Amino acid sequence: MPRLNKHIVAMLAPAWGHTISYIHFMNQLLRMDEGLVITIVQHNLLVPKMISELAGTSYDTQRVRIIGVGSKESSGALKAETIFVAMQELANDWLATLPSLFCEVDEKWPKPNSIYLDFACGGSVIEQTKAIAGPSCKTLLWWTAPVVSILSHLSDNDFLAIAEGIYADGSKRNGRSLDEILHQVRILIFPSPYHLNPTAAIQMKSLLCFSLQTVPTNYPAAYSAFAEGPDIYDHERQAYGAGAPFGAQMFTAAQKLAKHVDGTENDRVVTLFNERVKNFLDGAAGKYGARSVLYISFGSLFFPVATPHLVEALVDTLLTLDQPFPFIFALGGQMASLPPSLVDRVHKSGKGLICDFWVEQRAILQHGAVGWFLTHGGANSLSESLTQGIPLIIWPVAAEQPLNAALFSAEPNPVAIELFQIRTGPHIGPSLHTEASITGTIEDATKEFKATFDVARGPRGQMLQNNAAKLAESLRQERENEIPKELERLINF
């Protein structure tokens, strides 16, 4: 056995999308270097799922260890209201655990030479971590969203300081109050995500606010400061998005982490174990043919909780289509739910399967019956779908998802259809993307659902499937050619 001379330690946020991506990234690293060992420190709420995921992969169990920390009171998907408590437990126990990893070293577990800190939780411990690890140990930021969204997530802007500078100059103040200027500066620099509260007032002085949605090149041309940017999104840019948005503490900590780290840098069949899911997919393939099933999931953390009536309208539309579109709806997140009467109706129809249990998403997407994925547009869902050549219908909720929806549905080689009538609040109105005005009503959302499903099974849908297949092939080629070089460079960083 080669001498074990490299040791990576990772601290991962208690969110499944952040964790599963690292697990498979880790397996690639281990295959690249037989002298590498990896330690993952994760909250106990996620450890059982990690062990289950690893059981379906091929890896050297002697070179991986998972250290579970924090409370063991619950299991499964984290509730939204408990995630920050879990984050705090993880941070505290990380700092308590880390010194032993540097002191208790042996031939099997050498002294760590690099540390990966998840952007969602590493900012609160970066300084203490670097002090414990010492200058010879590199620290890196683990980023789980598309790289194009890094700037909007990790750029800090003190809006109060900018507004005060304008207010102090009478020629720029132009009769406006400080509050008016503050709101206008906030809107101009970082418009709000269109499913979060767009009307709250800024009340915290010197708050480092940021967008969960956009990057500067996407700001509307209506604002002279960014006149060269394309009109990726439309009038919703004018909505007030002030105050601390959901996740503000997490992302301001991520900004801090990004300033201190030292670097920024599926090739296997997954077994579908659930017989109920497997039988439904096999039956749909036999009855309707290959690529006939729509898979629906909003991930483990997100769900359109503000518009449950539209989610129900989506399911109702699928049940009443003249040409059946068999579907699986995975309710994997803690916030995800459907009325029991609707679930019963789906199952009695034989047209769909509602999974109020954890499903093997990658295994479902690898099944030959699945041809489309209706998703929130998170990074893992996008990559897991597109590596299988499956096009997308995107219903974005928050974070980088609206940006993903815009980019992946853009010409000249789109692989997705973006939904518009699911928008809410001030984001209802004219659109630069579609000829129809956005109303957000059940009636117009239902029309859009029907039109989308018609498109998916028509000539344009075939074009999107062809584009997705080409992209999957490109991704496979990159995995074979460029990615190994980058992994080797990362291991030796």
C-alpha cells in the first residue's frame, strides 16, 4: 500500500446538496491519489444519509472517516428553523475537534495539509481554524453553487456608507432624504430575489447586504451604471429588496471566509433500491416509452411555500392532461408537502407517484423512463440532470436559482424552460422574457404549465433534449480530459 502522506479535512454545512457533492468529489480525489486520506466533520443530522450514500459507491473505507458532531435528536432533512442552530453546534464542535486532528497523527492519519471549509458555515471559524492549523496547512472554500454566482454572493457592500456619501453632497442629494437614497442604492446595486420579501425597510446600520440572485453583469440597462449589461431579468429589479434577507448571517460569514482562504478552487450507475419507485418507472417505460416520465423535486431545503396553490395547480394540470405525462413528485424537503386528498387522487389515477420519503435522485435520473426534470434549479439538481442528458423545467425559489433559470434557458443552446407565472408580489407585471404579462394567478399559471408540457413533448422539447444530450457528452469528455488535471493540481495545492 502506498505511503499515506496527504490528509484533507472538510467541514461541511448540514445541507444535503452541499454534502452529496463533496462525497462524490471526495471519491474522485481518492481515486486520483492513493496516498490521500480524507476526514469529514459533519453534523450528526446528516451522518446517516452520508453513510447510506457512501454504501452505494466504491471507495477505500480505510482512507475516509466521518466525524459526527452536534445533537443526535433528529434525522432526515433539517427544518428551516433549526438549520442555524445546527450550524452553531457544528462550528463549536469543529473548533473542539480540530486540534486533535493535528496532535493525534500516525501512519494512517497524517497531519492535515489542507482544510476545506463550506462557504455556508466556514466564515464563523476561519480565523480560529487558521490559528490551529498553522501556516503550512492550506484552507480552501468549498463552493456548491455555479461559479457565475460567486460575485453576487461574496461581494460585500456597505449601503449605508454609500448612501451617506451621496447625502453629504448637496448636488447629488437632489432633495432626497437619507432613507430614500438608501433604498435607491440598495435597489440599484443588488435587486432582491423575486420570491423573498421585497418590501422590508433597512433598519440595521452598516449592514452588509447582498443579493441571493444576481451578478453585476446582469443588472438592467435601465440603470446607467450598468448600461452595458443584458436585460436578463426585467421589471422586478425595481422592487425594494432592503434589509437582511433570509440567510444574511450565513452569506456575510461566507464573504469573510472568501477573504481568508488560501485557494478557490458521475461516472457510476446508482442502484434504485426503492421498489415502489422502480416499479412505477418500469411500468411507465413499458406503457409510454423511454424518456416519458417527468421527475419533480425542489430539493432537500427549498419549496414554494409562499404559493402552495400553484404547486397544487401543477399537479392538477398533470392529472388532467389529454395526453398523459406520467410523473414522480419527490417531497424530500422538510417544508415540502401536498394535501392528503391530492396525494390520494394522484395515486388512484395511476398517472403519478408522490414520494413523501427520501428518494435516490441520481438513480431516478439514470432510469431510462425519465425524460424531464422539473426543479428549483439548484446546482446539484442541474448537474445530476444534465450529466444524464435530461432537460429541465425550472421553477426557481431563491439563492442562485433565478440566475440558473435564466442562463440555462437562454439561446442559442438552451437546455431548460423557465416558468414565469409562478412569480409573486411586485414581480408580477410586464416581462422581457415572454409576451404574456406575469399575473401569478392560478388560471395563468395553469395555462403556462399546459403550454410548457406541450412544448416539452413537441419539436422544441426534442431540441432541448438534443442540446442536453450534447452537453452531457461534453461533460463526460471534460471529466476524462480536463478534470483529472485539475483534481491533481488541487490535491497538490
